[in-house]
Amino acid sequence: MTTEYLFAGFGGQGILFSGKVLAYKGLTEDKNVSWLPSYGPEMRGGTASCGVIIGDEPIGAPIVLEPDILIAMNLPSLDRYEDSVKPGGTIYLDSGLISRKVKRTDVKVCYLPVSKLAAQNGLSGLANMILMGKILADRGEFNVETIEAALKKCISARHTDKMAENMKALELGRDAV
């Protein structure tokens, strides 16, 4: 089984970091993985997207054109990528930042105000990880051991103090209704 993810939002929202954590989680679970980041020259405030493919079979190409799962952290990302999601796929979005509803009826949608949840729980800047926790829980893939292993690979040595906050954000997403 292969699952294609597309993370999209503004630079500074942790789009590339989320994708990297998911990719390392896949590697930790001995899956075949592809991670392909893309961002505008502005970096912070510009557009950022990241395609992640995780599967049991070798991955032929790293480009995600028709994601099974779209993670949209802002309205321009939803506008741009909504139509590319495979029928039957899922769109996760930050409903605190995106006010419109998804137009398609052939996909599942999860509206979660992750930016607001992050602010309310003292996890500023970790809305991306709250949404990641929700996705992993919905897919039955929330495994603390492999998530912690992935975070250890992705969090730099000078930011190891952020490990507990990231886990708290993931668990908040896992428990979100």
C-alpha cells in the first residue's frame, strides 16, 4: 500500500518539518519513503509545500500530483490543491485560518482550528504538529515509539528542548474530536 501526502501553507508554518517528521516515521517503520520539499524564495511568509510518499513498494517518482491526503494550512493552499486530491481522499485544514468549506463532495474533510488550539495550549508555532497528530490518529498510525524516533531525527541538537512540546502538540491532535 502506498499513501501520498501533500502538505501546503505559508513558509514558517512548519510545512516542511511536518513532512520530514512523517517521512522519518516511515523510515523508522521500514517503509519506502520519498520527501520532496518546495518553497518560494521568500521562505518565511512565502509559499511552501512538501510531498511525502510512504509505501511498501519502491517509489517510482517523488512528485505528488494526486495526493491521497492534503494538509492545507492556509486558504491559497486549499484553493490551489483541492482539486488535485484523489476521489475518496482526505483534506485536513486549519479551520481557524481557512473560513471557506471544501467544495468537493467526493473527499472526506477534517476541519480543525489547529492554530487556535496551539495558542490556547501554549504551543505557539506547533499547529502543524497538532494536525499531524490528528492525521496519524485517524489513520490508526499514532505510534509513540516511531514518532519519538522521527522527532529525534528532525529536531536539531540545539532545539532538543522542543521534543516535549512537539509530543504534546501531536497528542493534542490525536485526542482532538
